[in-house]
Amino acid sequence: MAAVPNRTGCGDLSDKERMLYRAYQAQTQLFEPAKTMARTSLAWMDAWRQATPFPWIDAFAAGFELIARAELTHKRPEYGIEQVTVGNSLAQVTEEPALTLPFGTLLHFKKDISAKQPKVLVVAPLSGHFATLLRNTVRTMLPEHDVYITDWHNARDVGLEEGGFGFDDFVDYLIRFLEEMGPSSHVVAVCQPCVQALVAVAAMAKADNPACPRSMTLMAGPVDTRINPTKVNELALDHPIEWFERNLIATVPSDYEGAGRRVYPGFMQLTAFMSMNLDRHMRTHRDLYGHLAKGETAEADRIKTFYDEYFAVMDMPAEFYLETVQWVFQEARLPKGELTFKGEPVDMGSIRKTALLTVEGERDDICALGQTAAAHDLCTGLKPHKKMHYMQPGVGHYGVFSGRRWENQVYPTVRSMILASH
């Protein structure tokens, strides 16, 4: 079977890579009997609780539910946005693929209204989680905007015949998506793809592409990781890129459509993220046990909803992961003026018409203060009135684009930028 081109030149690691994925599968199968037993016991406990309301039954049932929930899924969750309030009326929302490509779909959240609203492309990270992680971002913007999102596909489900997918391919997808949406659109990029969004807009501006967006909002993204380095940045610098390829890249086994494709598995990225805040995740699950045992349904459901999304993982194409680690986090090519797109230097000064808003969270421990705001110094062709920066006090990384402060404080600023640029 043909291998996906190895762009980092580290040689054929396929045997070791297949073992890595197989080890994960073996571990999953090893724990399946325990989870099956827990699910069966939980069903019995539910029946007993209705007939015999003893506290000890609730405690046992809570324990069994935690065991039953201890699993990952590799399928995209539903966005679940069926209607939103537009003005004084309810509008029905349907998901329609506007453009489907091998590694991602331009997904349109179409509303049954006649009024025209600003078109917005929400650029989701291509990471270990699905784009549904931005469900709250989309839901908040929908009443006043015509929203599209980059709905990335799980790389293990993409056949080898589709070739590789690297940094330049991601940028090219953004350009093609914006062209499909047409002129007068806007971009809201969240976290990792802020760099690719900048490159896409620069390339479109340089080519005088009519679909070049009128505004771009960059939220909590690693534009210049040399500023206030976080633990994430330090981990990327701890090893050479060859180490990442040897130890973190796996080959999709024959069970899946993408058999033979080299990927950074979602289960490995989830493990890395959880290990960075292990105490917090353990406390949260202790809280979940307590809520379940006490019958505090609403509190338990909030935690379960978060982890249902958090434990839905997807694989990243190896090329994209390795190039992002090397070019963005290790070498900081964009702020150094060394980044290229399709072999040509990226000219940030060519951005003259697309207004820029950067948003950061005061307590962000993934993209620290200053890393996203660095985009302002790079966009030398933009006049001051087309640049704006907003720092949200009291929030971490996810609070920038999800939750009450996003809805009540960050979003109004994003909305104002779009309206002022439309």
C-alpha cells in the first residue's frame, strides 16, 4: 500500500506507528467488559431506585455511571442547533453542506428567513476535537449572522487516494471556502487556525481575490508563540520535530477507510491536554460523582455535556500536525517573516482592506496575552482605524469563545467589528 508522503524526511516508521494505534485499540477492548458490566448494573440500579429509594443505591449507581462513561468516541457529535430567535421570531436552522472536500466540509447553518445578514466563516481548529466544540460560538452568532463553519473530517476516515493534507492545504481550503461563500464575507478564526487565516487573507489580498473577507477576527490564536510562552509552547520546544514524528505519529490500521494514512491520533492529543490539567479533571469527576449520588441532575448534566464533547476525538493528518508544530510553535515563521505559501513568501503588508480584530483572554494558559495581538504589528498595510484589540478579563482559553462572558461581553465586540466592516 502506498504511503502518504513523509514531508519531514524521517524515514519509514509505519511498523512502529501501526503498533501505537493497535495498542490503543487493545486497551479499549480490554476495558470493554468492565464498561459493559457497568452499563448492565446501572440499568438494574435504575430499576431498583424506583422501587427501593435507599441512598446507597444512588451511590453505587453513580459509580457505575462513571465507569460506563469512561470511553472515547470517534464520531462527530451533533451540533444540535435546530432553531434560533431572530428579532421577535423563531427561525428554523438546517445544516447544509455548501462545499464538501476530502478533508473538510463548508457547513452552512441555513435559516428560514428572507432578510440578508453578514456572511461569517467560523474557522474551527483542526485538532483532536471536532468543530462541534464551537457549537456555542455558532449558536451565539446565528441570530444576527449567516454562519458557515469549517467542519473538518476525521483523518482516519479519509482514504489514501486523497493524498496528504498539510499547512498549505489548510490555507487553500479556507480560500476555496471563502470563494464559495462569495464577496463581502467575514472570518472568525478560533485558536490554532488564526495563523492559517492570516495567511489565507494575505494571499487573497495579494491576488486581489474578490472573495477576500471584509473583516477577520482572530480569537486566542498562536500568531507569535515567542510572547509570554505557555506550557504548550514550552512542550513544543522541548524536542526536535523528529521526536514528535517518532513518538506521536501513528498509522491508521486496516479497520478504517483511511488505512495506511499517517496521523496524530486524537486519543493522544486528548491524553496530552488532560495531563496538563489532570488535577482539575479529577476534581470535576469527583464533583460529577457527588452530583449523581445526590440526584443533582442539572449540575451533573452540565459536566456530562462538556465531557461528551471533550471525549469525542478525531485524528489529524500527520503532515498538518508536524508542519504546524514546526512552523508555528518551534520556528515562529510568520512573525519572523519566513513563512511561505505554495512556495511564495507570505506578504502580510498586502492586507489593506480587511479589518482586523484580535481577542485574548486574561487567564489563557494555551495562547497567552500578546500572542494573538501580535497580528497587529504584522499587518503593516492596515490603517489604525481598521485595527482593534480586545482583552476579556477573567477568562481562560475556552472562555474567549464559549460561555457567558463570550455571549455577553466578547461577542458584542465581534458583532460591532463585523457591522462596521460590512
